[in-house]
Amino acid sequence: MCDVTYLMLLRLIGIFVSVCIFGGCQSLSRYEVELNQVSDAVLSGQLDDALGLHERQHVTANQLLYFLEAGELYWLKGDYDQALKLWRAADQLVQAWESLARLDTGLITQDVGSVLINDKVKSYQGYDFEKVMLTTRIALTHLMMGDIASARVAIKATHEREAIIEGFRERQALFVSEEDAQKSYRIEDLNGYPIETSDAPDLSGLRNSYQNAFSHYLAGFIYEQLNEPSLSAPGYRKAIELRSNHPVLRAGLMGLEERIKRPDDGYTDLLVVYEEGLSPAKISLEINGLVVRNGGITYVPFSVPVYGARSELPQPSVTVAGDVIEFSPDIVDIDLMSRRSLKDEMPGIITRGVLRSGLKVSMQSAADELDESGVMGDLVALAAIVTESADDRSWRLLPARIGLGRVLMRRGAHHIVFRSGSSSRSMDVVVDGKYMLLFMRRVGAQWYVKQVSFD
């Protein structure tokens, strides 16, 4: 072996082992386990404890996640100013991603570190639906603060973000198809991967992995209050396109003209937003991919992220003054959107896993050849094993689903009861204003309730 090749191999092996050692904490940490501690505190209503636990988990590669999760915690506390501050910081990171997405620079191709070590060494950029939910959450926060004008700006940014994501994903799909045609291997089987978790029948009902009916319905609600029916109607219409089997959404569009022209008759148009649960956790699963490479067949071990089986949530109901109002509990199914996003990304994850596994095997063989004692080869093998972990990061404090209800109510005090399975929450609510938004979030046995009225 020539000296140049020898030095190149030594350098590559040195980089690999060094990154494993110095970046080990970040690449080996399990976000799913870390967030379980935070979510347990939320489930018990200890939001300050949850914030303290989350603060200690802040690492550079998880900066976006830190802002997203912390913003959610402050939102539940009712500290809208701090939630906005954190979510705006997160939005700046997403805007940086958008700037690159417009140019296709550094996004379609993956970081070298994700191929050499694992996907968790990359800075977290967020799932597409998380990027859209971020601006939607910002708009909702402005609404809760009574700032309709700022809510309008935020919800408009949501639509613009969807357009950027759509264009980028179309170009990415073309790039991937061209790359697939040039590969010297193809994946025949994923031995050990639970296909049923990514091939659920409900996944085919989603148009894509980022658009959701709630964001567009909220846009319709915001534009309606601003007396902009030409913008409100498309919002309601898009929500219907995305979730066509929900009467609540159809009623939003059908009654728009009548509501805008409605005089002040002592009634309030009440929108109920109900959120339940937490978004699903991913785990790292080691599988063997049956790979055909240059005419030969071999099993290549690598790790992939996977969700567990979908959990059934109870059917909630809303009763006002003894009457059950029409309510749709799953206008947005974030659990399902998470699985659709992972399914869409799986081809790239598998490709990087195959390349990473092959590269690690090659480095171990080279180390054995360079060091007859076997020490270097054992070190490379150990580093390869301990760093083979799939990326389990996601915005875990988002709800599992979002529901909507809407009813015209006479102004004044009303007794409202929410029920979800064996859990319930009753309250006396003063209904006021031309429009009113009542927000409910159930996490375990904890209920978080907020309301705001608009003239």
C-alpha cells in the first residue's frame, strides 16, 4: 500500500474515531428518553419542573427543538410573550432553511456526518408539518393575545411556507429519482422493519406530510373577523379539501356570508379548539437490509427510526347548557402526519444507512490491514457499533390531534362540559363579543383552558 493511501486511511479512521468520542454525547443521546421526563412533568401539571428539565437538555444541534418545545411549555403556562419570543427564534431558523430551500443549496444532499456517524449529528431542521405548525401556533398565540392584525401576518406566512415546502419537495423527488438510477445497489428487503407502522391505511388519506386543515380553517376564521371574505372563503375551502368528511369544516364555508352580514343580535360566534395528547415518540430500531450491490447480495445492518403502534384516543364531546354541540375531534391527526413524514423520508434514511454501514465495514477492514495487532480495527468496530443509532428527534410536545367545534351562543354565562373517555372538565364560561375562541388542551389528567373574545 502506498504512503499516500496509508495516510488517507489513517486520517479517515482518525476523524471517525474522534467524532465518535467528542460528539458521542450528542449522537448517542436518546431524545425520546429525554423528552419522556419533560412530558411526564407536563402530564402531572408541573410545568415549571418541565421547563427546568428541558433547559438542561439544550444542545446546539437541537436548537430548533429547544425553541419549539420550550415555547409549547410557556404557552401552556399562559405566558404568551415568552412563548412568542421562543417561537420567533425557532421561526428564524426555519426561515434560514427556507432561504436554502429556494436555492436547493445544501439541503438535497446530506451532511457527511450523517453518513459517517448517524443522522443525529446534523442540526435538527424539523419535519415539514412542524414548520407549518410553528407559524400556525404563532398565529394562534396572537389570537389569544387579542392581536388580530399580527395573527393575520403569521397565518399568511403559513401559506407561503407551504408553497416553499411544496416546491422544494418536488425538486427533491426529481433529484432522488435521478440518483436512484445511478446507484450500484438496490434495497430488496428490510429485515426486521415493522412495515405496518408506515403502511397504515389512513396514511393514503393525507394529501401530503405538511398541510393540515386546522391551519387553513384558522386562516378563514382570522380573515372572517377582519371582514375579508375573499380571503376567508379559500381558507375554509382548503380545510374542506384536506379533511372532506367533517361537517364542521363545511359549515364554516357555507355560513360565511351570513355570519359576516349578521347584525349585533346578542349572540357570539364561539370557536372551540380542542387538543389532546402528545405527538408520538420515535425509537431507534436496528434492521438488516438485503442489498444487491454490483451483482452480489449481502445483509447490511443499520438503524432506522420507527413509531410504535397507533394508540386509540377516546371520542371527546362538548356539552353547552345540556346540549351536545357538533364537534370534530380529529381535524388534524399529528400522530398520522408524523408517520407520513417518516414514510416520505425513509428512502433517504435507508440510503444513508446503507452507505454508512458499508463505509464503517470498509474502515474496519482497512484498520485491520494497517494494524496487525487488531487494536485499531477493534476500536473502529466498537465506535461503529455504539454510534449506530437512528434519529429519534421530533417536536414531542405537540398534541396528538386537534379538534374543532363551532356554535352560535347567546352572550352571558354558560356551563360547558368537555368529556374525553373517563376524564372530564366542566366550567362556567362568560360568552362575550362578536367572536370568541375557547381553547382546551388535555394531556393525561391535566386540562389547560384559555379563552379570548373579539368585538
